[in-house]
Amino acid sequence: MTAETATEKPTTHSVRAQRKAKARISEGKRQERKLGWLLCAPAAFVMIAVTAYPILYSVWLSFQRFDLKFPDQREFIGLGNYATVLTNEYWWTAFGITTLITVVTVAVELVLGMALAWIMFRTLVGRGLVRTAALIPYGIVTVVAAFSWKFAWTPDTGYLGNLFGEGAPLTERASSLAIIMLAEIWKTTPFMALLLMAGLALVPEDLLKAASMDGATGWQRFTKVMLPVMKPAILVALLFRTLDAFRVFDNIYVLTGGANNTSSVSMLAYNNLIRGLNLGIGSTMSVLIFIAVAIIAFIFVKLFGTAAPGSDEGGRR
Amino acid sequence: MADIVLDKVTKAFPDGTLAVQEFNLEIADGEFVILVGPSGCGKSTTLNMIAGLEDISSGELRIDGQRVNDKAPRDRDIAMVFQSYALYPNMTVRENMAFPLKLAKLSREEIDRKVDEAAKVLELTALLDRKPANLSGGQRQRVAMGRAIVRSPKAFLMDEPLSNLDAKLRVQMRTVVSRLQKRLGTTTVYVTHDQTEAMTLGDRVVIMRAGAIQQVGEPQELYDHPNNLFVAGFIGSPSMNFLPATVSDGSLHTSLGDFPLGERLRSRLADVSGDLIVGIRPEHFEDASLIEDSIRQRGAEFEATADLVESMGSDKYVYFTVEGEKASAAELEELAADAGSGDLPSSGSNLVCRFSAESRVKEGDTARIWVNLDKIHLFDPSNGRNVTLHEGRSSGVSA
């Protein structure tokens, strides 16, 4: 055997071996990926069945004239339903009401929730009791709570009914809206507080000590040190609550049933879809609500940079 | 700049634990004082009381002659550096350093001037627009110092400021801190659990244990003349060797052998009897073959087998195991627990000796060792007191 062949042979061998090794690695990776897909499959399947399919189906319905009262007239009309809804006065009234409820309740909940979070965070005595007590409203079924509010505000029999003199508060628009918002705020402030409390835990004790050494007053410590550090948690809380508030339904359904122009967009969609059996118009409204919610989420995530608590180091950007 | 006086300052927690008991200390204007001790000895609590972050249960704290017990931290005009640095993550380095000045409502130009000046001193100029998340540990530490010095406070309080740095950087930053303090001449109280930091940095060192001062003094004074077992064991690295001993017939009986009591010891042991603990620092041993005759009679010699030899280049650390009972005292147990060696199994006592580099002792060799009897300390195991100190010295507990 000459020296040349001796050197040549190992080279071809090693190349082949390398190729083999490469193939083996990618084979292993492929198996891993396959396993990954398999493990995800059940969840993905459920998601498709309960989320993607209904959404796509309602989009499909929204492109049709489809009223179960006149099933023969079903036909594809493209964006016709959207034109109908978006030029309709009721839709915009409901949209205005929904926006009002969303903005007011979320704003009030943020302030109250922050106060409640602070109390829950700082309580030293009976911490468990305080936290449990604060969370009770959130644990009550919304419909049940709504009924109790309704009875409370019923004149003569309710304990709040005659609070502002004669008259039934739930029969007038302004007072009805106020009561709806009150019920919403009462119910979801604890949720806000819970999310904000997670944010409070993100603020290192040393940071507050340092701020007081640097000469900050209590208020300055709150606004200049705590709030910026808590910003990610606050944004997450706001995002969740805004999306939630925009879909307000139960309280309105029980308290006023949408009387006196107190319908939210969800109420309106429900009335058209379930009560009116107009699948086309109802689905269109659902899709529009979906789009509105998506826009809200987009604004929070992309414009304000909301991220899950903890995944952002705060100020890394 | 100001002096700080702690007059019988005590901190009692609601559950009755005394974190700090009757702490008396006068810190002179411009002095660099170190509070050192094992964890839980109350040093940080003391610092927090000076800062105003903890209430003072009883006693009086005076800064610049004024009682400040009831003043809020922001009204005391002192700056603090935290172990975690406590930089505001949402602000840039410049904003971090400007924060106390902004709160003090200084003008923009003045703030910029002071921040730039401090940044120059700490070599932070290039980093002023970065956020803390984008800085290394050492840089963050410097920003924390910068935030403290910009406002020229009456005093600096530092709570283990170097503990989060790696070993090499810590040594480097130690000199930075030291130079900065000398340059600014600001009264500084510095808390650490690291005796090396305490020895190298401070004008004076306060050694604390279980909420009480053990000894106050200059580093060398503490090293040479420890008041008690605790101070003796805490200061020095490797730490002092302790062995049980008894005195009778003018000689000292230890597991190393019987040593004659010199004039120095005999005079002070007149009224001492019973068990004692002898303390010998590693450098007070030497390879007997290297001892010149002129000083040989100052000490005594014994033989032992070397377990381990660590050559440090400049010297050699030689480890021996001495059979027999171990020295036992509450102080020693506490020190061992703090060092994490409380539960290390060993038969007999471990002896660490520092020999000069010329020593030829190897592992397994039976070496002849000389011990300098002029430098040994004797302690009373019942109360830990150093019985070999001058009367005048031993009363310097709370100077």
C-alpha cells in the first residue's frame, strides 16, 4: 500500500462519516420535532375545534344574507352586512356605550385595584383573610352578582332602591349605566388588584429604600420608582381588563336587558343573532367585535410594548 | 460632612429580639469606620438605623450634633450604597445619578455639572446614556457610588457594596472605594462580613457579635491585641489557631507540648487557673531549621507531621493535625458555624502554620516547628476574654 492511497482512503471515509453524522443529527432532530408536534397535536386540535372553526364559520356567515326567519333568501352578499351594520345608528350607539363602559371601568379599576393591591401587599396581620375577603366579588358568578345588584336597586324592596329619592334608577339611561359600571367595577377590581400585586412584588425593597435615601417623598417613590418598574405588570392588567370590559354582557343583560339604549355591542350581537335569528347580521357584529378586540390587543402589545410579567426586565429597551 | 454619634442605640423587634444592644460609637468627621461581623450580628440593622430606614428603639443618634432619631431618611442628608446597587432600571446612568439632585430641585446646569464631575471621577462618562441592565456588575457598582457622591452628603453609608462582585474585581474596587473616600474626606460607615475588607479599608473597625460591639480599634490593633476569642478568631486569614491548654508549675501544657511561661505571661496569669485556650496566629510558627539562634530562645519547638503543604509563592501554608481534645468555647462554635465549617469531621485540632518560602517541609514529613511564645494569646474559655492583654487594653471594649 502506498502512502498516497493510505492518505486518500481515510479522507473519503471521514467525509462519508461526517455526512453520516450529519444525517444522524438531523434524524435525531427530526424525531424530536415530530414528537413535539405529536405532543402539541391534542391541544392544537382542541383549539381548532373550539376557536378557529367557530371564528371562521362566523366570518363565512357574515358574508351572507342569512335570516332564519327567511331561510329561502339565503345568498352570498359579500360585504353587504358590514355596510348595513356600520351605517346603522344602533350599532354606533352600542359601540359608544361599550367604549364608555370600557374606559370608565378600566380607569376606575386601575386606581382602586392599585390601592387594593397595596393593602393586600402591605398587610402584615391577617394577610390571608384580607386577601380572601378582597377576592370574594371576583369569585361570585357575574349573573348572580348582577341579580343581587338588580334587587338592591329595585325601588321599595331593594336596600339601595330609594337611595336617591323616588324613581327607579334602572329605568333611566344615565343611572342605569352608572349601576352597570358600578357592578362591573365591584366585580373585577379584585382581579386587577391581583395582577397589580404581582407587579408590586417585582419592585425590589432596596429600590424604595434607595429612593427614600435619595430624598424622595412617598408619592415620588410611587410615581418615579414603583410605577415605572411595575409598568409591564400594569400594562398586562390593563390589556386583560380592557379586552374583558369591551365584551361586557352579563351585567347589562340582567340589569337592564339593554333598555333605554344601554346595550353593548355584545348585547346587540346577541339580540340579532340569538333573539332575532339573523345569522348574517349577528355574525357580522361578532366579527366586528373580534376585530375591535384584536385592535385593542395590537395597540397594547405593539404600541405600549406589553409583555407577560417577568419576561420584560423593565427598562431594557 | 459631619460626625456621627451613636449613644446607647438599641434596636428591639416587636417579638422581643434585640438586634442591636446599647451601641455606643463616636465616628469622627471624615472617618472611615467599618462595621464587621458574621451574618445576623446586627451590623446592617445598625447601618439602617443611621440611615433612618429602621426606627431606633432606644438611645440617641446624632449627626453633626443634632438628634436625628425622628428624622426621615431624606432629611438626614446622607447617601447610601446598597449591596444590590438599587439602580432605577427605567433610568439611564445619567438619570440615576441626577435623581437625588432633581429631587433636591437643583437647576439643570448644576445637575449636569455635578453628574459630569462625578462620572469623571468614577470613569462613567462613556456610560452615561446606558440603562443599568446594559452595565456590568462593576459598572453598576460605580453608578451606585456615583449616585451617592453627586450630592455631597454629610456621610456615606455602604451596605456590603462589593459583595456582589467577583473576587478580582472586589479587590480592585476596594482601592477605588478607599481612594474615593480619602479624596472626598466624607464620613463613611461601611458594613461588611468580610474581614479582609474590614482590615484593608477602615480607619477604625467595629467588630460586632449578636448585636453587641466586641471591640473597636484600628485594624492592626485588633489583629495584634484582640479583646476576646471572637475577635481573635474573626480577624485574620487564615484564622488564629486555637488549642486547649492548662497552666501549672510555671509552664503551659498544650497538646503541642509543654511550653515555658515567659515573664510576659507569668505576670498576667497570676490569678488565672484552670482550663485556658491558647491562640497562635499562623505566622507565629516557623520551620525550626530557619530560625536564627538570636531569636530561638523567644519560642519553643515541637514536632508534628505535615498533612498538607500549600505553596503560595511568597510563603507556605503547612497544615498539621494535632491529636487530642479540641478547644471549645461558644465563640469558636459561632465562628465555625459562620465559616460553614462547623460540621466538618476531624479528629483533633487542625493547625495552620505559615512558613517562609525557603522551608523544605513536604507533605508527610515530620517537621520541627518553632513557635513564637512572645506572640501567643491565652483566653478564658468561660467568657472568651483575652487574659494576656494589659489591663488598660482589655477595658477598651467600647472606646
